[in-house]
Amino acid sequence: MEDQTENKVYEEPEEVETGYEKCDACGSNMKYDPQSNMLYCEHCGSKRAFGTGEQAEELAIENALKEGNAGSWNEETKVFRCENCGAKVVLSKAETATCCPFCGTAQVVEADELAGLKPNAVLPFKLTADDSNEACKKWAKGKVFAPRAFKKNLKAENMRGVYIPCFTFDSATFSRYYGRVGKRHTRTVGSGKNRRTETYIVWRNISGSFNHRFDDVTVTAGSKVTQRDLGKMGPFDSNNSRSYDGKYLLGFTSYHYEKDIVTCWGEAKRSMDAEIKRLILSQYSYDVLDYINISTSHADVTYKYVLLPVYAGHFSFKKKDYNFFVNGTNGKVTGKTPVAVWKVLLTVLAGAAALAGLAYLVMQFM
Ligand SMILES: [Zn+2]
Ligand SMILES: [Zn+2]
């Protein structure tokens, strides 16, 4: 009998082409340098300008949605062969830029090797890894309840520059709405012993139409950074993103989207809906919302598939790991710090003491 397993062919991961840049002066590897906005040779210090620096274009969403599969992809692991040292390097899921672990050559997967939609915009890093470490320290200093030792020794390890895949959407919205809001009033009723104040609500029907133009509503399409983290690090000046050029990615890690544009567009619409509701209601003075019904249509919808720059690092303190994300353009940090219990207790006690003191004073004057 034939052994089935022996006939099974081991499937090699698909090989992809990567791009890299060599220094003209010394032949070493070049990386993107956030400070000069040029390629930089760490070996001899040479710099090289590249690209036209033109602003990224907005693309009509219809084209992206028409492509049948709506730009979703699901591919197995990929590898590339490092041309510098010959090593075969495995890329983790969705990874599109990395450095060869054997020789350090910065590599970027060629855009036409990517499945589905190709990135068309990139917001380049402005801060260096050192800058982002400083930003972390400053941020931790402002955390009142964090232990002193944590603030003093904080040095994020393995601060890595990572490009996060996101979709941004523009839309001209037109909404019709109707609903009912109420305002609380008080009146005095009864007389003599029964005289009292009561609250009543005056209801008012509202309806109308509302226009609002949204610009660059950003939805994260990767799995590394959550929407909440993205918001906390924001704003990212995605309107100033450049036309996609793989050279911006040299020396950094980058990822391809894992959530397709249909899903992301759905999320963007939900956040636009919430904003429209907030804006409509802000036109009225009311205390209670009974209900509001809003129907919205979208026109001139455009998108960008943009890579946003984030530094990711962690710091271990008392055997626990604390993760940070830092906006690679403005240094805004998101993350958690440990809490010194005694500091919290002291604050609570001080609050209680102040209250007791106040009560004592009041008693004195009663
Ligand atoms: Zn060089
Ligand atoms: Zn190599």
C-alpha cells in the first residue's frame, strides 16, 4: 500500500521580490532618515534625496469596490531572498518591509507583489527612535500615580518604527432627520402647606436637513494597533501624506492591510453617523432626547490607502511588560503605566482630610 503522506509535496512559501538601496559611495545599505527626509548611509554618512515629494492623491472609492474581491486577500507566508547575504527570510503575516535578520539590509516588498489594493500614500516618520524614547519619558513624568522608579528608569526597549496600514475616507454627506427633544422646566404648584416645586418637560418636534463634508476619517486596517490607540496618538496629518514610495519604508517594518476596504468603509460610515448625530443635536438646546431618526447619503467618496508612522516599544518593570505606541510625527504617546498604590491612597486620604476640615469649619460657623 502506498503511503499517502510520502506523496505529499511540501509547499514552499511563495518568494517575493524586495527592493533595497545601496550607498553610491561605499556600497552599504541605505535607510530612510526621518530628520533629513532622505536616504542615509549609516556606514559613511552619505545622504541621497529621492522622489518628488508630491502629495498623495485621493482615489474614487467606486474603483476599489468594483474590483470584485473588494480588495481582500488571504495569502500564506512569504519569503524573500536577501540579495546582500543570500539568506532566505520569512516574512510574518502581512509584513511588507523589514531588515534582513542576518545582515541588516533594509528590504521592502515591491508594491506589485502585494495582493489586493496597493498602498498609494505614506506619511513619513519625522521623529527618530531616540526622539520617541524622549517622548515616552516625558509622557510617563506626567503620570501622577506612576511609581518614581518607573518614571526615572523608563527606557523603552526595542523601539521599532512600524508603518500601520490605514484607510482614510472623504465624503460629502447629506442627511434628513426628524425627532423629539425635551427641555426641563420647574413650576410651583399648590398653596400653603402643599406648596412645592415640580419639574416638567416641554417636548418639541425637530426635523430638517444637514450637510457635512468629512475629510480623512481614518480607520486602521491592520491588527497591530487598535482604533482606540490610533485615536489616542492622533491626529496624524494624513492630508500631508506623500505619494507611496517604498524608499520611505527602508529600515522600518511595514504591514499590508488585514481588514479590507469594505469593512473599513463600514466602520468609517458608523463613525460619520455618530458625528452627524452629534452635530445635528448641537444645534438645539435641550435636556432630554426622546428619539432622532437620521438617514444619510454619501457623495464624492474618496479614499487613500495610507501607511502611518508609529514607534512601538516596551519596558519591563517588576517583571511586567508595559507597551507603548508613539506617533512618529508628533510624539503623542499611548500606553499604560504601573500604579503606585500608596500614591493613590495618599490622594484619597488627603481628599478625605480636606473634606473633614471643611466640615469642621462649617460646623464652627453654624
Ligand atoms: Zn556609504
Ligand atoms: Zn541579508
